[in-house]
Amino acid sequence: MGEKGKKTIEVRGFLHLDKFLRKKHGTIPLIHEIEEAIKGSELAKILEIPLEEIEVIFVNGFVQALDHIIHPGDRVAFLPPGCPGPYRIALGFYGKNQNNEANFKIKRKD
């Protein structure tokens, strides 16, 4: 949760999004100023991260969908599609991201 009076957020990226943020914005974590709460998708647009490159975001250590509201003082990390591992379901990647085109889909055999 955001700290009272703080007007910045910490931003990180995983896998190739880390490299992208370092190249575009310098050091990590990126300390980004925001005046008011914004959605994760709006932050991605401001940072010029294509939405198709983001499957979910972590906000203060919890997996969230791109429409989650980010508040000043929060810590945010962008995760690209297809991060490997069985923890995807346990952390909630699949459930948080059903409406996102970048969601790593589980294909059913009919």
C-alpha cells in the first residue's frame, strides 16, 4: 500500500523487460513520480512498454491484472508473457489475466 505523502513508485521489470527499462530509463529500480493513482496499463503506456509485452504485474509483492490501481509509494514489477514454472498458477498469473491478450493460455484438448 502507498505511503502517505510519497509521490513516487518503484518500478522493475522481469526478463527482457528489465533490459528494456534499464536501456530506456537508466538504473533499476526506476523511481517514477506519479501525482495520483493510475492503472497498471496507464503506467505501461507512460513508460512506453507495449501491453502485449506484459502478462501481469506485481504490486507490493502480489500478482495483479493490468487494470489494478497503483498508488504513490507502491512497488511495481512488470512480467512478460510465458515466464516458465509451475508457480504461475500458484501465484495467480492465470486467474488475474483472463482478459489480457498477452496471457499465456492453457490449451484444452477436446
